[in-house]
Amino acid sequence: MKTNPALRLARHALVLLAVFKINAASAQISTNAQLSLAQTNGSTMSLNISNSGDQVWVVQSSSNLTTWTTVESVKVFNGTYHRIYTNGAKGNLFYRAFYDSMQQTIAAATTNALSLPNTNYNYASPSLPASFSVNPILAEDNTPGNDATTDAGATLGRVLFYDKRLSTNQTISCASCHVQANGFSDPRQFSIGYNGSLGTRNARWYQRKKFFWDERAATLEDQTLAPIQNPIEMGMTLGALTNRLAAEPYYTNLFAAAFGSTAITTNRISFALAQFVRSIVSTQSKYDIGVTNNFANFTAEENTGRQIFFGLNGNKATCAICHATDNFVPTTTLNNNGLEFPYVDLGVGGITGVTTQNGLFKVPSLRNIALTAPYMHDGRFTNLAQVVTFYNSGIVSGPNLSPPLIGPGGQPLRLNLTTAQQAALVAFLNTLTDTNLVTDAKLSDPFNYGN
Ligand code: HEC
Ligand code: HEC
């Protein structure tokens, strides 16, 4: 275990110094424990500890480097600890953090580990727009009879979603790739996979019930176990996972509350995660408000875009044939939207082996689409203007091109929109952003000291 050298930061009104001392009992610290210090502005210091072993770290401050006062002792509950400390009243505070084998007494009780409300948030019956309570959206709800969302079940799912213990080296949680502030998509756009946005999906409403771009997961319950076991994602075995979770007292409580007994099983993990994912629901965008007031809240440009999208006011229906309903997904069809031919990624055909399904993909909902670039299954478009340019003039012919995108004479459809109309279509897509979703506390990281 390396001992970090003392780090002196710029001398303004105060001096911040971190002395990171690793106790002699450091053999107990897992090898990937790391400390980092950064001065965030003139008067605060941010400390990050990455330590998958759940040890207790003692943070102390001093004004003279001789007498040290304990600021706090923290147990690293979720693989990482992040805190911002302010300069003391007298200024010139130094900080140090160290692992002390004598002070490993903080219990991993629910109250220490997690910031959960006394009464669970309401996940079971969220208030939904009236337009969600009638067909076809009602029929699109893929909640299975044996996994109805409960407040306690989705609360457990929320904790699991943010827990880095779900990955083998305890550094990656579902939320590492599905970041709330980015509409539950991955801001590291090209690093791992493309477009895993949950905020655009309203996963609860997809009548075909299947998940991933190529629909390789039969249900959302199945889907949740895929990234946990995927070697390039979380790389965990399910047996190791249940053992690991069983070692945390707060999980015993959460499983009991959710499922009536303390048993921690793979099935229950997948059910709770699916309940939480079904709770990531966007219903308060500018568009949703517009539905209730005949779009009086829209600008003229946004309304022009809406008419193009839905084929109103003399426009030929295009987008809404596939991105249908207020959820912007078709009820039952898979489609090819003419991105390319030959098909580089066979999509659904690659899973089913059916040639007429080559190049077919799940039609994604467009909710929060402005937050979740890049676009398409391979992330080929970096902004919505490029997407609109593609649909306007770039659709490519191919044997499985979906009929709504085939124009006269069997040629790929050309919309021939003016520049202003294309901009209006982008303006309309921007009305689908629901900023409430990206700040909603019930969907946020519940771990104390999480980051
Ligand atoms: C390493 C990054 C990464 C991690 C970790 C990760 N995901 Fe994903 N997720 C993705 C990507 C990329 C996709 C899109 C891939 C696809 O659809 O084929 C995706 C797709 C999904 C989808 C399907 C969306 C749809 O409409 O079909 C769901 C649901 C989902 N993830 C939930 C989870 C859950 C739950 C976890 C934690 C157990 C998790 N993800 C962990 C990257 C990740
Ligand atoms: C024939 C059905 C169909 C029509 C019509 C259609 N789309 Fe799509 N759309 C799809 C499919 C399928 C995908 C996913 C394609 C892929 O990634 O291979 C998609 C993807 C998208 C995406 C990217 C979503 C994401 O999460 O990356 C946007 C944005 C989009 N479409 C907007 C539109 C607009 C705007 C129109 C009208 C001009 C339109 N679509 C018309 C089927 C359609």
C-alpha cells in the first residue's frame, strides 16, 4: 500500500494540506484503496476515498500539524467516499485521512449506510398523465403479474441500482452507466456501449416486453441480470453477488421489507431492479403539459415541428407511425429505419437468425432524447440536427427497410423539408425533455457518502 506524499495546495488565505497516513494494519485494506484530494475553490477541499473493502476511515484536521482533531469517522459503504470540507473559522486548516484498525466499529446498519425516507417514496402508484391510462399505452405496460411494483421493492431496487458491490471489483454500479443527471444514459458516450439510456425509454411501457436494441432479453426482469454478469460491464457471478449482499445488514432489512423474508436470491435481485427501472418514468415534459392545454405552451416553431412529427396540418405522417403514442414507441412492430445497407449489425436478425429481421431494431422512445446523445444503436449521430438531416434526405434502401420510410417508386423516402422545417422538428424533439426526472429524489443515489 503506497503512502501518499503530503500535498500542498496553493497558498491563498489558507493552506490546505493532506497527510494520508496508512496504518500499519494496511494489509486489511483491499488493494485498490485510493485517496485523492482536490482544492475545489479558495475555501473548500474535496476528499475522495475509493475503498471497496468497507473499512472505516478517520478524517482529522489540524491548524498546526501537531494537534489533530477528529472531524469524522466514515465507513465506505458503497466503494467510494466523497466529502467536501470547509476551512475552519481560524483558517489555515490541514486535513488528513487514515484507516485505523481500532476504529472499525461503525455498523453497516441501514441508517448509517443509506439516506432513505422514513416512509418509502411512492413508486407503486405514481401520478400519471390521463393519456397514460387509456389504450394503447395502458396495454403497453409490461409489468408482469408476479412482479408488481411496490414501494419497498423499488426502494430495494434503488439501493441495488446504485451499489458498486454489484460489480466484481466494486467500482461500477448500474448508475455508473445510467447517470440520472444525463437522463439515465452514459455521458462517456463512446467508452463502453452505445446509448444505454433509460430516461428515454419509459421501460415500463413496451408491449413487446423485450429489452436491448436487439431485444435479446425476453423480459425486464431477465435484462437486469445481464449487465451484472457481462464480463465487460460488471463481471460478477450471481452466487458471489448474493453472498456479498448477505454480508450487509441493511440488505437483510431491505429484502425483508420488499419480499417478506430475509432471503437474498437472484430472482429477488432481478425483480427489485426491474421495479426500480419501471419507476424511471418521464411524464412531466413540456410536451406532456402541452397534451393537457392543446399545446398553448408551445412556441410557433415547436408546433410546426409537432405537426411534421405527427403528420398534422397537411404534413405527411412519418415519425409518429413508428414513434407512436405519447410514449413514442410502436405497439408491436420492430423496424429498420434505413441507416445503412449492407447491415453491419444484424440487430434482431442476429439473435433470431431470421433474414427478414436483419437490420431490424427496437424503436426507442424519444422521451428525453435531447439529453441522451449520441443517437442510434451505434451512436453514429452526435446531435438531433444530424438525425433530422438523415430522415430528411439520407435514408438508405435495403431489403428490410420499413414501409413507412419507403417513398414513391420504392425509393427511400425523401421528406424534402426546408431548413426551417428541419429546425422546427428539432425544436419539437427538445420539448420531450423532462428535467424533473433528472432531479427526482426517489430516483437518486441513496448511499451516504456516495458519489
Ligand atoms: C458498463 C455500462 C453499463 C452498466 C454497468 C449497466 N448498463 Fe444497462 N445498458 C448499457 C448499455 C450500453 C445499454 C444499451 C445496450 C443495448 O440496448 O443493447 C444498456 C441497456 C439497458 C437496458 C435496456 C433498455 C431498453 O430499452 O432496451 C436496461 C433496462 C438497463 N440497461 C438496465 C441496467 C441495470 C438494471 C443495470 C445494473 C444491474 C445496468 N443496466 C448496468 C450500459 C450499462
Ligand atoms: C419505420 C419506423 C420509423 C420511422 C417512420 C421513424 N423512425 Fe426514428 N427510429 C426507428 C428505429 C428502428 C430507430 C432505431 C434505429 C437504430 O438504432 O438502428 C429509430 C431511432 C430514432 C432516433 C434515435 C433514438 C436514440 O435513442 O438513439 C431518433 C431521434 C428518431 N428515430 C427520430 C425520428 C424522427 C424525427 C422521425 C421522423 C422524421 C422518425 N424517427 C421516423 C424507426 C423509425
